[in-house]
Amino acid sequence: MALLTSKNLKWKTDFSPIDETSPCTSSRFYTKAYLRHLIHSQEILGAQIATLHNLSFFLWLVGEARKKIAEGVFLEWKNQIAPALEQRL
């Protein structure tokens, strides 16, 4: 699961789900190509789907951070996940 920015040209013909592992139904149902089309067409549905996906991602991220804090391994987890989160899709 990652934060979504959908103007990437490589998504034009990518008909895989936005994120198969996301708890967000929209992310599992809609494809990257369809989302890119909606955003380029300036359809409000594109912004809504992207927002749902991004909110779901942030909720997952905060939930994981809470778990790692409770386990006492937050710093190690943060150092592991931060480089992956900085990587653009």
C-alpha cells in the first residue's frame, strides 16, 4: 500500500487494481488506468477514489506506527519503512 499520485504515464495501460492488499474497497476494485483516465478527464470520481485510497493508507500507517510504539520497536520500523515511503510509484 502506498500513497497515490495517478498522473504517471506508466499507469495509462495498467489495468491492475490500485492496491490489491488495501482494506479500501475502491482500491481493490478500480484499476490504475481507470483512475488515471478519471483524473486526466477532471472527473470528480477520480479525486474521490484517490482520496479514499490515500486516507486508507494514512490510517494503515498510523495504525502500524501505534503497534510498533507499543512493541517498543518504532525506531527500527521507521528506519525500515521511511525509505520505501519516500519512493515514488
